[in-house]
Amino acid sequence: MAVEIERKFRVINDAWRTAVRTSTLLRQGYLANTARASIRVRLAGEEGWLSVKAMTPGRARAEYEAAIPAADANEMLCRLCEGPLIEKWRHIVAHAGNHWEVDEFLGENTGLVIAELELESEQQSFAQPDWLGAEVTDDQRYYNFRLSQQPYRHWPENLRAAP
């Protein structure tokens, strides 16, 4: 089984920008969300992806991905996905030997910046950069499928403030 182990954090300042290695524009939408899994289509630059991700909370979740033609991904995004699309810049940021994914959200989720780190095990330790804020790994509001249902700009001001 394919398992993704990741930790997710709010970003509290722009200091990460000096360590950006690459940036890719991502557009993604959801074809289905059930209590057990979500099915996502993504256009990452010129690459299309279809993904199934388990809805289990926590650091480790089953995830399956398959490459699809970019034209198919774009057509599914335009015709089949419900709710606002998730649009974001994904920046790969180097820090202390790790490559962080810093997602800078656009559209309905403008203003939200999240950093994710994929790990080999749930117990793996890592150096935390000074631009990290509160950990939100277990907070489902920050799951992308939830952001497509309840975009960040509609959250009450007290929830949008970086913890």
C-alpha cells in the first residue's frame, strides 16, 4: 500500500522565500469525497495526475497516484470538479537537508501559506525552520479537499490569523 507520511504547518513569515529551489503552479479539484477517500485531479505545470487519498486523520494516510495526460486533467478540472478549484504555487524550499513543500494558495484561499514535509516514518525527527508556525497536521480545515468546500477567505477572522 502507498502511504504518505507528512507533517503540515502554518507559515508565519516570508523568510522561506530566499531558499526556494523551484516553483510550480498547481490547479486541483475533487471528483468525489466520501467518508473513506477523496479522488482528486491535479494539473501541476504541464503534468496531469489522478489521486486517491484516504480520509484518515493524522500523519500517515494511504495515497495512490497515477499520471494522466495534461489535456485530460484540464478537461476534468473544467467539467467534472465541484466547488472552487484549489490553486496554489508549490515552492520547493531547502532547509537543513530537507525539501519542504511550501504551498502559497491563490483564488478563494489567498492569504493561506502552508508548509509540508514528507517523512520516512512518523517518528522521524527534523529541523524546524524559523518560518514555521503552528502544526496543523491533524486539523482537517487545512486539508485541500476541505479548502475546496470551505475556502480560507470564508473563515472567521480569528481562524485566519496565523496561530
